[in-house]
Amino acid sequence: MDDGEGILRLAPTWVPRSYLVPGRRLKLDSRDLYAYGANRGGIDERWIASTTMAMNENRTRDEGLSFVVGPDDSRFLLKDAIENAGETLIGSGLWTKYRRWPVYSKFFDNLGPIPHHLHQSEEQAALVGREGKPEGYYFPPQLNATFGDFPHTYFGLEPGTTKEQIRACLQGWYKGDNNILNYSKAYRLQPGTGWLVPTRVLHAPGSLLTYEPQWGSDVLSIFQSMVDGREVKRELLVQDVPAEKANDLDFLVDMIDWDRNTDATFKSKHYLEPIIASGGEGDDHVDRWVVYGTIFGKQKFSAKELTLRPGARYRLPDKFASGVVVTQGHGRIGKLDVDAPALIRFGQMTQDELFVSATAATEGVIVENFSQTDSLVVLRYFGPDVHSDMPEVGD
């Protein structure tokens, strides 16, 4: 904390998924895509400022958790740091209410689509001792030079879809494709835009690399039996469901928020366009809201994207903790140098990820762009209940 004047440098955190194919846009060297072993699956996620465990089968003991790296290359978990100095790091409000950093973000990168699934609500997740997981999406232009094989995401269910139809899809799980996508609608994804996805909403994300601020949980239920010609194990439908309900199709179907999923105006309530918070054309910076809006009336997480013109300097207006990652350029945040790497080996340290403590944010953090030709672009995400000026979806 002293060395970084309240800003901590973090090492990259890589997470594999056994049922997905990496999109190769995380800047991780292709030789390291299966660094955890082919049986674990390819690395298609990078978790940012995370104190949340990745709940993968056969996971490592610290999978998904971010490490702080000190000036002497010493390492310790951000989770442990917050447990020891929570009020200093995340602020008294969050520490008093949650006793942890209750959110995280990730880069999610897949070659093709992923299965139609939902994340349980708080009440549903509590049945298995977990927490619900709403999430937000933003598609950073800097990391989406290619769109992958299927840059479309299915959201929700077509108006008029019945519980009996989805029940039949689940009943036919082992007969091949259960055709659940016949009852959904795909939206073409566009870099520089995003979506807000509450719990209990079915979604089958497409193949754009996605920046995803979300609640600090890793729960899901997959409702699609095959994706991109590959089988999806039924265990992924019920892994976060009480054991006695694993074959109760009515219970599984009722996990879906039927009103929200079949809403004919779904896009207007979940689609996000960037909104300028400060600066703009002709200024030395532009700071945009990229993930925003309340979920069931509650502020759960949010994110901004700062673009700093060549040679410019800007003081962040934030007064609260944030997880930070650089997607373009090089410069300095506080007194720590930052740059966006071109290629990363597994286990290699980078200079693109930080945690800005509440203490540093309150005192004011200066961001500088050292390049005379290239913009510096910085994504930062925030915890719950911190903004007084956050826009709503549709603003």
C-alpha cells in the first residue's frame, strides 16, 4: 500500500472451462491455452481483481483468485489483503455490509457460442449455500478485432413460450439437441455496446470477447443439451440445484423468471449504449459509463471506460475502490506504470491490472498517458451502492 500509494498491482488470473473453446483474444500465448491440462479445458477467461473462487470441477486451490504482487515480487491473495485491511481497501460502507469485495469482473473469450443458461437468484442460490449472480456485459473494441464464429447472443424466450415447451426440452436432454434455442431470439453483438443481465434470465452468449462486471459468485444452470455440435453434461444443469430437485423438471423450469424472459420489450430493458460521464470530443479525455443500471432496484455493480488522449493527464473522479485493467496504450496510474501487453505467457507478470483502494480513490488518482500517438484506454469496475449519478438502462 505504501509503495503504490494505495494502489495494488495484480497478476493475471486465468480460468479454464472444460466445455468451451478459447477465442484466442485474451493475449495469452497459444502454447499456454491448455496450461491446466487438456482434461481441464482451454483457458477462455481472465478474472480481474477477483476474490471469488471459480467453482470448476477439479479446480486448483486458488482458481479464480487474484494475487497482489509487491515491489519485491512477493505475492499474496487480494482476498487475504481485504480480510486484513478491509476498510482501508474497499471503504467502510462495503466492509461493514459485506466484509469482503462482493463483486469481480472478467474477460470472457470464446470461439463460438456457449449454451443457453441462467444464473440463480439470491433465494435459489441460497438453497445450496451460494449467492445469486447478476452480471453485465461490455464488448471492448480493442479486444474484438475478430468476432469469432457466432457474434450473436440469444436472450430470454419468445413471447408466448410455455413452461410445458421448456419442460419438454429438459425431458429430451439425452436425445441430442434439445432445441431450446427454437424458443429464443438472437441479437447481433456490436463492439462498444453491452447488456445488463439479471438473475434467472436465460442467455447463450455469442463469440465477442466480453468484459463482464458481476456479482461475486460462480453459479449457473445450463438448459441447452448441445452447443456447436458438442454435448453438454446434464450435471451442468443441476450443479447448483438441491440434490433432491435434480430430476424435478417443474422445479427446474420455475427457476426461470417467466415474466422477464418472455417480455416483448426485452431489449429496451437490458441493452446498454455507452453514456459519457465527463469529457468528450475535443477534450483530452472521455470517461464513459459502459455497464450501468440497477437490478430489481438495487445498484449491484457498474463499470466505466476512460480514454485518455496522447500526452494527456486526468484525475479520476471516483471516491471508492475499483478493479482496473488497461486495454490500450501505456502510461501511469497513481505512481504505478501501466501498459497493455501484446502477448502473455502463462505465469508471466503484466502491468495492466490494478486494484485502486478506497483510500487512494478518496485522495484522488492521477492517470497519465505517456504516448505521443496512442490513446490510453482503461476499464474500471465498482462495487454496489457507491454511485449517486449512475444512469439507468435506457437513459
